[in-house]
Amino acid sequence: MRKTSSTNYSNSQELHDYCEAAYTLSLISGRWKLTILVELTKGNNRFSLLKQVIPAITERVLALQLGQLEKDGLIIKSAFQGRNTPKNTYVYTLTEKGVELQTVINSLETWGKKHQPVT
């Protein structure tokens, strides 16, 4: 979290005002945000399921990234009301704004497949 009085913060805000693509990238940038969004489109919506399908992410980072995505209005966190589930079980779902990003994410994935160096 940047201080709102910093030069870096004000430069970032000016960039977002000037370039809408930079604003979009700021919402989905972060090591795991895109992966989380992709997994949410597949239906992996509980914290434990996300942790299971993204094993390299730590629980702390997953919680932070989910919190940022929620703060930015891309996902919603709600209590899960299922049988035989612990009380503090939450599900994460894409908001309408998050669903709209799916075409952008698909385009990024297609571009990456085409241009990723072969190892």
C-alpha cells in the first residue's frame, strides 16, 4: 500500500488517468491475481480449493491477493452455507466487472501461448 502523499502514488494516478490500459494492468498485476481470476472462472471458489490448485502460493499471499481483488471490485467474498462445512468457510465469485475481464485474460493467454519462448 503506497502513501497517498508520495510522488510515486501521484505519478501512478496520473498514468491511470492518461492510459486506461495501465489502469487495467494495475488491477490484475501481482504475481497470482491472473491465476486466481482464471481459477475462479473454472469454479474453484473456496480458499482451500484455490490453495490446492495453486500450490506454490502461500496462504498469506493468497489472502492478500484475494483481498485486493475484492477491494478493486473484481470478486465478492461471501459466507458458504453448505452442509458439513466449517462456520468460517467463504466462497469467492467474480463480479460482473470481473467477468468482463475474462475476454482480456483470454487474449493475454492466447498472446502468451503464441510468443512464449520454447524451453
